[in-house]
Amino acid sequence: MRTKILTTLGVVALAGVASYWTAAGVPVAAADAGPQMTSIGPLTFGPDGVLFAADTQAATIYALELGDKANGGAAGTRGVDAIDQKIAALLGTDAKEIIVTDLVVHPRTKNAYISVMRGQGTASKPALLRVDGAGKIEVVSFENLKHTKVTLPNAPNAGTNPQRDPRQQSITDMAFSDGRLYIAGLSNEEFASKLRSVKYPFATADNGTSVEIFHGNHGQLETRSPVYAFLPYSINNTPHLVAAYLCTPLVKFPVATLQPGTKVVGTTIAELGNRNRPIDMVLYKKDGREFLLMSNTSRGVMKIPTDGFASATPITQPVKTETGGIAYETVAAMKGIEQLDLLDGSRTLALSRSDAGLNLVAVALP
């Protein structure tokens, strides 16, 4: 569900110290120089258009109060072909030198916000861009941007292999619900997979809840694989998180069980297929029914009905077939979809990859 910005061209100024914090991650005072982000990963919107942006390298989450920076553009979002090339040109580089990390839609303006990493390895820098209803792409400057932040206390150490760096998975996804920011990712503990609940406005972050699942395709309990995509969802009037993992179990966790310092076993309700990683998910209603729409690295976009979430038989034994539990429909019309977010009641906004590059498209909800 989302991410942020910085360039070497002076387009985004991040100089100066933005905040002063105690060791526990509690904000003490804030200056006006703007957030000092070293990377940008997942994004999600909270109340009053506050944009939460994850700095995975610093294991820190910034709450960005966009204020006037969210105004001025045409309402809505217009599709943009080859948007990766246009963003790269705006940042003074080549499309091969940027990685798009997330896409979210502003709840009021319906403008799109796209987070990007510019460059390679330790030289890469974060950037945040806005696309408005006229298709105009603008860099969102962090300079003098009001913000607060919270740092996770037990994040994994950085690895030597950039392709398998556990620090990059300190924060894998975020969602805001009922005054709290929910965070998925890894920790440096033995039971590494974590779900956290942090109250906003920020005070501090605890060690989170260690989460364990039974992976039917692997035929075993797992504690080290992170949640890659999740969303808050009420099942039988009880708040839950519905989460998707690598290869691709779908699991539900009652929010009330997510107590800091404990270990919780989630209920696996579907096996959606191996050799696949979930990217993003949204919830929507159509024709009187509710569906979860999930993009993936190799299995297309899945349309999953939610009406069976409460009654689904838990998967507690190895699944011999490719899939099991709650069934899904592959949306054939949505090809190459990576990031997505709801644009309105009938459309989703998505980043779609083709041979020509990455396109920003509005797609009718299936």
C-alpha cells in the first residue's frame, strides 16, 4: 500500500535536523527543516490527509502533514503513459535508475502520490511525486514540511547482500485504522515476523507482536517470513488484519490478539499459489458483495470474495494441490499490474508494466 522523495539536483532539500528524539523514539521537539529520510518504502494515508511514509533503512515512519503541498493541482488523477520515463526525466536520470516503491491516492483531492528510489545501492535517494487530474507530475519537496516520526526499536540489522538485506524488510506494509497505524515487517528477534500497532499522534513504538502461520504449501509453521500486504477488515463485527505472505498464504489475525511482546498464531484461510509474492491489496464493494483485490509478482490480479472469511475452514495440514481454501478469480483484463489503490467507488488507480515501461492507469473495478 505505499512511499517518498529526495534528489541530488536540489529539487528536494532535506538539509538540517528535523526532529529531536529520545532513545525510546518519543518526539521531544521539531524544527522546520523537513524530514531527513534515507529511503522511502510503503505509504499510506491517515486522518486529515496525513501521509505516513516508511524509511526502511532507518526503520522509521514519518507522518507528513502535507498541508498546502497537497493543494494547487487539478482534482483527481489522470492516467500517464510511460510514467517511469517522465519521473526519471524530472529527477534528471534514466528510467533504469529509478525504482517505484509505492502508490497511494489522497483521500480528498484524489491526486496520486508515488514514492521512488533514485540511483543504485548506497547512493540511492528517496523521492515523492504527485500526479494530478491534468496528468501533471510534480516533485513534493520535503523542505519545511511539518512532520513527526517514530522509530521501531528492534529492527533487523543491515545485510551485506543488497538483494537479501533484512533491513529492507523492517517495514513491508502499513495501514491506518481507528486511530492506530498498523505496521508489518521483520525484527531482529528469533521469531522475526512482526505486526505492530502504533497510536497516532505518535508517542513511542513497542516491540510488536511476533506472528506465526501455518503455510499449507510448505506444510509447516513459519515465523520468519514477513507479511507483504495486508488491510484492516471487520469479520463478524470483530476487527481483524487480513494478511498475505510469500507463496501465497492468506491469513487472518484478530486485532485484539496483537499484544506487544507476545506471539500469535494466525488463521490461514487460503493458499493462493506458490512462486509468487503479493504486492498490494484494496477492498471494494460491487453488486452488493465485498471483494479483496490483490496484485502479485507472478500470478496476476486476484479477486477474492470476503463473505467466506468468517466461516473458512482453517488450513492446518499440508495442501497437496496448487491452491486451497478460499477460491479466487484471476482478473484477465488487469495485466502487468503492480501497485494499486482505490480511486473512487468504481475504479482503481494502478501502475501497470508493459514492454514500453510503467504506465499510470485508471481501471474499472472488476
